[in-house]
Amino acid sequence: MGYCFSGKVALLTAYSRPDKIAAAASFHAGGLATDAPNSPHLVLGPSLTARLYFGHAINDKGMPAEAIERLNQALTTWGGKYESEVYEGAFHGWTVPDSPVYNQPQAETAFEKLTQLFAETIA
């Protein structure tokens, strides 16, 4: 799992270790879907077998609405198991308890999503 910049790392690790990684989650990550030739969303292909979860912040400069849409289009084309959603009212960093934008109800939802992902994937 990854938060902020390490959200990309979670996706790229799942891609690079399909024999070891069954699920990956990313919360309020930036830079998941850019115009760059090495954008993380470009690894979405048949060799990626992990189940994926993406929880996005609102008004996130690192992952604006158009980037979320680009990621979602790539996920749909990929066709693997995934969920991608925006946490309404939750700004970048909402899961961090000592952050000024901490959103306890949405952080609890994110934790529930994470534990559900792992419970349903790792047996």
C-alpha cells in the first residue's frame, strides 16, 4: 500500500512482482496518470495480475480530476480487478491523523476499504 508519493510505488511494485503481490492500494497519491512516457498508469496490462484499489482526494494538485479520469480509462481498458474512487470532502493527506486536513470519517472508510481488499484477496 502507498500514501501520497508511495502510491505510485505500490502500483509499480505490483507490476514488477506479479508472483509476489496479489493486491495493492493507493491513497491520495499523485502522479499516477501523466503525459510522461514513464507514467505509472502505463504499466496496466496483461502482466499485471494484482487486484488494485485507488482512493483519491478532492482538489489534489498531484492528481487532478483529469488525471483520475485518465487512470480510470486505463483501468477499464486493462480489465483487471480494481476500484477507484474519490473521497468526497477529503483533501490530500486526509488519512494522516496529525495532518491539518485529517478527515476521520473518510480515514476510517479508507482503512475499511484497505482491510476489505486484503481480506478478499489474501487467503
